[in-house]
Amino acid sequence: MGKTIQLRVDESLQEVLERIRKEVALDMKRKYGLNEITLHGTLASQILAAKIRRQKFLNFRIRRIGLNKGILELI
């Protein structure tokens, strides 16, 4: 995992990161039968960076915090 830094970005990038976060959350909810999934911190920017680098696979795990709830974490 990379370190967190403060960075000023245009509002459009913030919107893109939010869209990625929602898309990934919806995909994981469908795939793993969850009602609720959380993506914390810089996870959306890490996923965007992997897409730009054309990384085909991401190592992740879903830490279950309830019967139908989880937190997505990159390994």
C-alpha cells in the first residue's frame, strides 16, 4: 500500500474517483452477495492508478463485518 499524501486536484478528478468507488462497490456487492460494502481511504485512487497502469489483476480481500456487510481491502 502506498503512503497517503495531500494533493490538490480539480473537482472533475474527485468526481471520477467517486464514480470508480461506486462502480467497484456495486460490482463487489453483486459478485459476493453483500448488501453493503465499504471502500475506505485511498482505495479508489489505488484502483484508478492500477487501471492507468493497465494492471489486469488486483489482490484484494473482503473483510466481513456482518452477515451481509464487508470492507474491501487491497492486499
